[in-house]
Amino acid sequence: MTTILWAVLLPLQLLWTVGIAGYFFVLVPRRWRVPYQQSLELLHSDDREDLQRADRLLGEAVNAGPRGRTLNRIRFAQAGVRAMLGTHDPARYADAATVLHELITAEGRTEHTAYLELWVQARLENHSRVTDLYAEHRTLLDTRPEPRRIAAASHLHLAAGHWRRRETDGALHHFDRVRELGELTDRIPPEVDNLPMVKGVQAVFDGRGDDAREAFEAARDRAADLRRSAVEAELGLVVCDWRDGDPQELGTRLARLSEEAGRKPPEQGGENRLDAAVAVLRLVALLREWRARPALSGAPTPADLAELEQRAREVRSADAELGDADLVEGLVRYYFALNQSERSHALDMLDRGTELAKGITLPEVLDLMERERALGGEGDAISRYLALVGEFLDDPTRSAEDRAHFRRLQARFAPFGDPGDLPDQPVPHQRTPAEDHQRRTEALRRRIELIVQPRIRDLPQDAPARLALRELLDELDHAARAAADGASILHQAEMRLITSTAQTLLPEDPEDPTEHRGTHDQEPA
């Protein structure tokens, strides 16, 4: 009986053992092995749908319950797929970083996980993290050139950020790391090779004069040791002395630097920009020399203006698209112009400077040019004057005698040709109510001042024409205040002002400008 019992139980136990073994070693692995293998076949595709399907298959494989190294292999594949999906959707880079973090926590870093983590962090633009990872796990990453290139690119990004923030030391640190890695060294700006110069420029921007001088002196000594041109370092020292230095001595140093910059070999590069910088400083140094002269020493002499023109020409020769030469020379010639012709020449120079690629953009200068255009020349003044006389002719409140006088004033300008595009038809005129007399007077004052400005602007303050105009304007104001007693007072003042304006515009006219005054000498009752 016992024998029969064992004969039955042993086969059953054997079948149970085989079933259990088949379940754990065949059925369970099949749940994750099939989707895992299918996903691996899709990893060679760059198609977004294939990669998304591979990600779903790997998710099924993880959920099937693999353990140990099997689970780590699946997670690594999952991180790789999500990193590849990041090229289509950048948000997937963060998903890949999360899976990598879990994988590294479970089994530690390997050569493959360290490289993939470095690549993903670079794609996430976590450049500080990339450089730290490379420094900490260099033994794992130096087995191939790609990690070095990734780390070098991140160092360049960090250096550029420091450079934009004018953090020279930080930028130089990362540029040095790029040189150590030996990758992407061609991306380092050539100017960085001269570290003392870079530090000196940064110190100038920060207002640290002593540090800047020390750096430029070091750059000059280094250039002498290497038998290279020290023009940049000497120019930096000129900048350090610019505020408190003697203008004439600075000009002498700049002249010497200009000659040295012209002899600089082309292979060193940057000579054109250096020539332009030296030329601009020489131009401004000339103004500082003039400023240092004793008070009341007079306006610039013809020799001074010739030197100004020569230095401005050097700036244009060094950089034809730089507007500084037109700005400086134009303003000097404008403020020291002796007549309208010289002033117009200066304004043309300023206008030319605004059209250059690196032209004049100062709001004050642009406003000055706009006001001068609005003011116009003497031809514009005559046109404005004749338009004003025409309006008085069309004023029905004027007497026949007044209109006859206005016609005689028009005739005096006939020898000067067509006054311009003046309206042929009378302008509709409305009688001015008493309360508008003041407004009318102010408008007339502004128009008269605009008309005579081109003729009297170069006259001294005590010139007869200026004094006569000022007296007549005061008389006009007084007449406007008394206009309530009768319009004839205002008409007389306007008549005398219009007649005097004609005499100012045409001083050579022998006609007596006061011939009409006697007809209105009687005050109205």
C-alpha cells in the first residue's frame, strides 16, 4: 500500500516541480523578455512613433517584474529611448534623467550610465552639472573622446556666461579647462590668449583704476618678453591716464601709438579696429587740448580747424562706417560757424554721420538737427515772410492804405525771383475777437522770430537790428494789451513790425522802412 502511495505521489510532485520551474523560468521571463527584445529592434529607428512604441514596450517589461541586473538593463534601455525621444520633445530629456537617477542609485555608475547621464545633462543645458560630472567621474568617461567634447562644450557655455557678466576670472577658468581637454579649442576667442589685457579691460569697466594699470603693465612686459607689439597694452595705459593726464602729453602718446599700429603685422589681426580706436582717441584728445587753454583765448584758429579735419580724416580712413568723426567735427564747426554757409556745411556733415552703419544716434544731436531743419535758411525766411504778408493783405479788417503798403513790401522782393510754392487763392479770414488778440500777437511774434532768425542769429546782442526787433516786439505786446481800446493800435504795431522785418531781410533796400509810420501816428480816441 505504501509502495503504491509513493508511486502515485512521486510523479505528482515531479509534475508540480516541473510546473513551478516552467512558470518561473519560462512563463515569467517571457513576460518581460518578449517586449524587451521587441523594443531593442526599434532602437535603431529615428522615427518618433517607433521610439514611442519602444518606450511603451519597455514600460511593459518593467511592470512584468524583472529583478536584479535584468531590471537594470531594461531601465538603461528605457533611459536611452527617452533620451532619443528628447530630439522630438525636449521634455523627455527630464524623463530620461529621472530613470537614470533611479538606475544609478540602484547599481552605481558604470561607464555607460555615466556617459548617458553626461549627454542628457548637456541636452538639459545643466552645464555646471556636466562639468562637475566629468570632473568627478573622469576615469569612467575618458575611455572615449565624446565625453571630453561634451564637457568642453559646457565649459565654453559657462565661459560665455561669465564673459557677458564681465566676470573675467570665471571666464578664464573655463577657457583654461577647454584647453586642458583639448577639444573645441578653436572656439576660444583669440583675445583671451592675452590674459592680463583681458583683466585690465575688465578692471576699467569696473572702475578699478589701480588694478587696470597693473594688468596693462603686466601685458606690456609680457609683450616685450615675447617680442610682440605692445600697442594694446600702451593704449590701455593711455585709458588709465585719460581722466587726469595732461591732454598734450596724451596726444603725443596717441600719435606714437598710431604709427606703431600702422606697422603692426597683418598676421596678428585686429589692426583695423585698433587703428580706429587710436584715431578716435586722438580726435577727442585734440578737443581736450583746446579745453585746457586759458579762458577767453578765442575760438579755434584756422590751423586748429585744419588739425581737427586731419584727425577726423584719419578716423574715417580707419573705419569708414564710424560716425564719430562726423559727430565731433560737425559739432565743432557748427558751434564756431561764422555764417549760415559754414553752419549748413556742419549740418550736412552731421546728417552724413547719421547715415553710416555705426552712425550718430545721440538724441541731443538729432534734436539739434531737427530744429535746424525746421528753422531753414534765408530763402525759407523770405518765403515765410511773403506768406505772412499775403495773409495781412487778405485781412478784411485792414484799411486800403495798409493793403497798399503790404503790396509795396511784396514788390520789394520781386528781384529775388519766385518766393516759393505760396498759395494763389486768398486764405479765408475771420475777424479776431477781442479776447483772442493776445493769442494772435503771440503767434505773430513766433512767426517773426522764425523768419528773421537766419539773418540775425550771427549778429551780436547789441546789434542795431536785434535792438530794433526787440523794441518792436515789446511795442507789439503793449499794443495787444491795449487792443481793447481799439484795433488800430494793434494794427499799427503789426505794420511797423512787418516793415522792420522786411528791412532786416533786405538791408540793402534804400527805401525808408518807417515811411508808413507817419500815417498812423495819431492815437485813436
